[in-house]
Amino acid sequence: MKTLPATAFVSFLLFWLLLTRLIAEAYPTTYDCCYRYTRKPLPRYAVRRFTMQSADEVCDINAVIFHTTHRFRVCANPQEKWVKVLIETLSKKTSQGRRGYNNF
């Protein structure tokens, strides 16, 4: 009689693992976060657009993600002066309506 509770527990545990696995596959939660910043400033001609990463959401740090003309993504510290200048330059291009310089 002692094996019945153990069997029920193991069955429940297997059911729970299967259920959580199915839920994980149904709702993918992969995020591509920046974990460190580049040390080298990027030239303006190499950057097409940028996006912002917030530590308030899924990722651990605040970052500016620059999308380059060669389809790389480069993470930068939003507090650095060169990053602020590049964001301002790209934002001006966005307000002028140029294609490819959006910040979404």
C-alpha cells in the first residue's frame, strides 16, 4: 500500500514536467539581450539605425543596440558621449523622413 502514494507522486511529477515542457514550446521566451558594451565607438557611416534595451524589462542592463550596414548588432552604453551623439544624429535623420534610420 505504500507504493501507491509513491507511484501517484511520480506520475504527477512526470505529468507536471510534460506540461511545463509543452507550455515552454508553445510560448517561446528567447530574448537577445546585451550583456556587455562595446569599447570602441562606431563611425556614423557604419550604422543604419538603433534600438533601445531597457533593464526594466527582460534584459539585465540598459543598452543602445546599433544596427550596422553589415547587419551586425553592437551594444553600447547609453551614458557614453559618443553614443548620445550618434543617437542624436540618427534621430535627426529619422525626423527628416529618411528610410532606414528608425529607432524602433
